[in-house]
Amino acid sequence: MKWPQRWVAAFVVTLPAGKGESQPVSEACHFPHTVKHILVKCTCYSAARQRYFGVATLKDVFENVASRNIIAYIKYIGFCNRI
Ligand SMILES: [Zn+2]
């Protein structure tokens, strides 16, 4: 799946740089915090996803969620949990 460029840019800005070491791991669910995990899987942020996305699958996120909502969500979880 090809990621829209604006989303990639938003994540690059928001997520901490990898430094070639292990990815940040979700404290609650212990999965690596990949983009997909954050957008559709992470149980820690399910309430926030409902609030900002209102959809359940990555396909729906891509097709139906406005980019400003994605960015607002990323900022929200980054602010709360310092991913
Ligand atoms: Zn998680």
C-alpha cells in the first residue's frame, strides 16, 4: 500500500527519529509503534481513534478520514504518550 505523502510527512515530523535502534514500543500493548499499529491496531488509542477517525480499518482511514484528522490524532497521541 502506498502511503499518501502528506501522511508520511506528518509522521516523520511527529515520531521520534529511529537512530537505528529498536522502535518505540507501546507501553500498554507492547507492540512496536509502527504507523499501521498506531493508526488501526493500538488498543491504547482506540478511544482517540474513534474520536478522530470513526472508522476501524486502515483502508477506511485512507479513504474516508481527512488528513487534518490524522494529523490531529497524531498530535494528540504524541502529546499524551510521547510516542
Ligand atoms: Zn500500542
